[in-house]
Amino acid sequence: MAEVSEHGTLIKVNGVNLWHRITGEGEAVVQLHGAGFGHYNTDPCTPVLADHFKVIDHDLRGYGQSDKPSQHYDMEVWADDVAGLLDVYGIERAHIHGTSMGGMIAQTFAGKYPQRTISVIINCSAAKLGVMGRLIFKNWIDIAQMDPKGPGSRILAELIAWQGLNRTLLSKPGHEELVDMIQRILTDSNTTEVFCAACQAMNDMDLTPWHPKITSPALVIGGDEDVMTPWETGPDGVGQQGIYEGIKGAEKYLIKGGGHSNPFDSTEEYNAAILAFMLKHKGK
């Protein structure tokens, strides 16, 4: 399994400095993390994928060690940064792997830049949030704005722990250490301004117009215990099932017992599924 460095470098993309790290060689895979978590979100996947691909991990604009400008944020802003990152390295096409909000960015990139997308993996995501989803991210905004610690709030970390991880992982000894880890990442990766802007961007989005424009192979993957972005959102939203139905020729993979953060709570099965999908479309 490929060795993954803890260190990365800053690179200028579309006027901002983005922290990024490249592991492995071959066709490019760009990994896109979820709201609040920086590149740590996809770290469990990097060493497995890097045995076969050039894996590009980065902190999105506004997160982690990347610049955090005060500006408008939406999925298209971050998708354009992916295109800019590829431009800097002269990479014409890449596999796109996004989890949670990263899956929303992945839908946008694959729809806006179909000619640059070899394949796209959309994990534990949504195209349009229903009432439950909008309330979840409104709660995140409220807590981050009211708590003196902002996104580093212990209450927020506990909320995200039960919303994001499956019952099996949370029932094991050491669940407090998981909450500690989430709180530490939230503290290190966020400012209150961008954290809240990203949550609002998710509440405002409707990504369904991008779906007919996606021409690459697509995999919609998620856990059946996902309460944050469930497969079925209700009539006012478009969840994982709706994404699968909206993208022509898409494949679907349901992880039994998987939660929202299946790269962490279902690591082996998740990595096997996404690697098999990318290998199937490698070189095409």
C-alpha cells in the first residue's frame, strides 16, 4: 500500500493558495472532502488508490491550510478550483471522487467539465436537500455562530459524530476519542465565516440541472444508515437515489450498515468498491 505523506505544499489556483498533496503515479484522481473536514475526509482512501493512480488531495478554498477569502461560496466556485488545479499541472482529464459536500462539487464538476472527467464517484451526497437536510445544516450554522468556539464547538462535534458515523463504530469503546478527533479537525480546518457560508450553499443548492450534462461513468455510493444525506430525502429533495436516477448510465452501490462517513466506518468495503470502479474505467 502506498505511503502517504503528512505534508503538502501550497499552489496558486484561481488567485488563491491551495494546500495540496500528490501521492502515487498514473491517471489523476482528485479527491474532494466534505464541509468542515479538509483533506482528512478522504485520507483513508488515499493509500489504496495511490497504488494505481496519481491521487491529488487538497484543502478546498476556505478550509484547512488553504486560503480562506471572504467571498461568495457555492459548488461551482469549488468545481472551478478543481479545473484550475488540473490546469496548473497540465492534466487534461481526471477521475473525480467526492464525499458529502465533495460529492456535490463532484456532480457540478462532472456536469460543467464533462470532457475533463474520466469517471465520477459521488459518495453520501445530495443534489437538493429536503427539509431534514436543510434543518441539519441550519443547526450547524446556529451552533457555530452561537458557540464561542465556533465550528470547534464540542456540541457540534458530538452532533456530527452521531449524524455521520454508523451505530457499530459509535458503540465501540473509545467513541469519546472519535468525538475528540472530529472536534480537533473542525477546529483546525475552519473559520466560522466560511463554515457557515458552505452550510448555506448546501441549503440553497439545486444540482439537478447538471445531471443531464454528465457523460462520464458515474458511481453513486452510500450507506443505508446515512441520516445526514439519506438515499431518499422526501418529495422536496433529491438524495442519493435521485442522483442515481438522474445521471444516465450511473451505477449504484449501497453499503449495508454504512453511515454518512463510510470512508471511516466502512473503510475496507468502501475502498474496494471505489477502486474497482476506477480501475474498470482506467484508460478510457
